Amino acid sequence: MKISKLALILVLCLSFTALTFAATAEELAANAVSNDKDLATASITELREMGRVGLDALFTKYAAEIDRFKTTGEVDEQWLRISAALDNVSMQKDDYASQLFWYTDIEEAKRVADKQNKPILSLRLLGNLNEEFSCANSRLFRALLYPNAEVSKYLRDNYILHWRSIRPAPRVTIDFGDGRKIERTITGNSIHYIVDEDGTIIDALPGLYSPRAFLKYLTDGREISKIAGNFPKNDRARAFMRYRQMNFDQIKQKRDKAVGYAKVELKETPADNSGLVLAAPSALSAAPIATAKMVVTDEYSILRVYDDFAKFEPAVTFTDWDKLAKLYSPVLKIDDNSRAFIRRQNAKTGLTESEFKGLLAKLESFVALDTTRNDFLYHTKIYEWLNANRGTEALETFNDRVYTDIFKTPGSDKWLGLYSSDVYTALDGNGIINR
């Protein structure tokens, strides 16, 4: 009897604690949009510390207001405070559309991933994901990938999300002199890494992908993470290598088939203009297999991943890329959530319905092209690099290599290729305002 009473008291205490916590989260959600800026800031900070629970409290509290904005696009002071709270708790701009929660500390993300037994999707970008003017690719992620109904749900259910800014995104303002101005970011690229709870790279998706392709890689990455999670560390690394080799082979097979069907002529360019052909292949990667009957160890076969398609890239015309994209990434339809998001963003531009449809069609074509180029040129090269060192390279070290050799924006170039000391501009100080 005493044990039963003790158990009952314990259950009641736990229930009371849970109710108190929920009430606190609800109260913080109300205070997060207060006119009292200090109160709002403190409440947002506490909600952020709660993680996903804190963000969910905001979405529950302001569900009606969020639905209203999605329907009407009307902005008032209350909505500005709500959207700011959502963005600051989630650390993503326009999070009302995607409901994603992002960590900005990779070690914290690892701890949560380990606790929840999930892989991490770690984004690297120029600028900050919670700001309007992050690099172009990351803005397209916020419009086309993260709000996509299937992608958003899959990420919430299966991944721990993290982002880190590599450096600020360069911006340019064009002043027409009559009051009209255009402001843009002018360079920069992003990459999503799928990593396990230890930070080991499983896969890496360079640049923009279609929602369908992005979801496929997310799903496959999650599945191999589950399978490999039951293996010893060495076997886990081999499983990741095998996974990358299979994807590598699949991309190459589809690429070769598309090139043949589209009758795209591949012409090799000189080595010094070959982009990603960065060095001669190692003896291991280039060594031919003498006979089909030769016994090859599994270790050898998954290390022997080499691709030099980039040597043809400078000679492939835009028209040819368009043909390849239609074959490799033919089914692309921006989903309703993303369409509505893009429509709201363009509400003040004065676009007619016909012009808006044209904008979407052009965007879909662009995304198909990017998906194709990213897989054909860069994804295969990343698989080659990862398998060459058995996937042991540290995430940040590997990322430096990607930004230097694939994105051509090395950390050593503080001007991102936008300024050269040997070019005369006929401007005072060569146009540089602040070094």
C-alpha cells in the first residue's frame, strides 16, 4: 500500500511539473511578442533554450495569426513581432513557413542528435540563415526546400538541424539616382552535410537541389545512418563509404545515359582550365582492373571512386545542360506551400498572374538545371574525396576544401574574387571604401 501511495504521489508530481512547464512555455510565447522589448527579448531567449518545445509553443499560441498571414499576406505591427519571435527562436528567417528549429552550436547539435538517435543536417552558408540577405542559395532553400510540406515534415521528424555561417554574404546596392534602388547579394554558395552524432560526414549536398532530389538524399542518409548505427565504428565507416559508392555509381550511370540520349558531345579542355580536375588521380584510384575475374577486396572497390567529368564542363553549352536537366531531373513542380510563399514575397512587385506563372516556370527550369549540374560535377567529386580518405576528414577541414576547390571562394581571399589589385578602376582608392 505504501508503495502504491508513493507511486501515486510521484505520478502527480511529474504531472504537475509537466503542466507547469507547459504553462510556462505558453506564458513565454505570449510575452515573446510584448511591446516591452526587454520582456520580449528575455522570453525569446528562454523559448530558444527550450529547443523544439519552445518553438512549438509559439506555433500553437499564434496558429490563427500564422494562418491569417499565409492567406492574406497582410502585415501589421503584431505580425512583425510574431514573425520576429519565430525567426529568433528557430534561427531561420521566415520560419513561419517551415516550422524548423536550428542549432547554431555543432556540439549542442551532436548532443541532441545522440540523445534522440538522429543524424544531423548541417548547413554551411554565407551570411546568416535568420537574416534576409544570406547568400542566394540559402534564400532559395528557405523558399523551395524548407517550406515544402514533405521536406519540412521529414526534417522535423528525422533530423537535428544545424547551420554555421562561413562569412558574411557580400551585398551590392544599385542606386538609379531617382530614388529607385536594387539591393542584392552577388556571390556565395551553400552546402548541406548529413553527419552522424559524432560529426562524421555521411553525405554532402552542394548547392541547390529540387525538393524531390533533396528529400531522396535526406531519406537515404537517414536510412544508412540507422543501419550503420548498429555497427562497430570501423564497420560504420565502411557502410558510409559503400553508401557513397552506390550513389556515385548511380549518378554516373544516369549521367552517361543522359549524355548519350541527348547526344551531347563531350570535349576535353586543357588541364589548367578544367575546374575540378585538381590533380592527377592517385595510383589507387586510377589503376585499371586487369580482368573481370580478378578478386578485388570490398575495401579496394569502395576506395576506387574517381570522376573527371569536370574536364568537359567548360565545353558543355547552356543548351546542352538544359537537355541533360530535362532527362536527369524531369519531374519538378514547386509545391503549394512554396508557391504561396513566393507569391507573398512578390505581392508588391506588381506581377500579373501570367508573369507570375512565367517566373515559376523559369524557376523550375533553373532548379532542374542546378540539380543536374550539382550532381554531375560536384556531388561525385565530393564522394571521391570522402572515400579517398575513408571519410575520416574533420567536417570543418573538409568544408574548407569544398569552399576553396569547388565553390572557388577560399577563406584566404577576403574579397571573394570581387577585387583584384592589378585592375584599374579610375576611382579613388580603386573603389575600396573600407579595407
